Amino acid sequence: MEEARELKNPIIDRFLHDHYFEKACRCLDEGFEDAMQYVVGCGRSRMRSTNLLERLNQELRRREKVVRIFPNIASAIDSLGAC
């Protein structure tokens, strides 16, 4: 985890001031801890996922297929948030 943080910081420092990569760098910086929670400890670098997350994603896709086109972002959030 510490090694990942050390590798992340130079990348952000290098590209943060570039107009094309500014938003991506901010997203990486803000979501880093959340993204890294799936790294398995004990020296293994394998990513893991849970059945709960996979089931939620499947349910979201199923609901999205029924509606097909959402009129606005709020209606999409309402529909998908009802899971």
C-alpha cells in the first residue's frame, strides 16, 4: 500500500498541471484509497471482488435495459438507486 502511494504521487505531480490530465489526476488522488481497498494483503497483488458487488452490478444492468434511455441524470439515479 505504501509503495502504491509512493508511485502515485510522482505521477500526480507530473501531470496535474497539464490541462488534458488535470481531471484524471484529481480523480486518481481523490479515489485512491477507495480503489485500493480491494487489494489483497499478505504480499499478494491479486485484486478481489465480492459476490455482493457483482450482484448489484447485474441488477443495475437489468434495470438499465428496461428503461433504455433516461431523460436526465436525476431519473437515472432514482431508478438505479432503488436497488
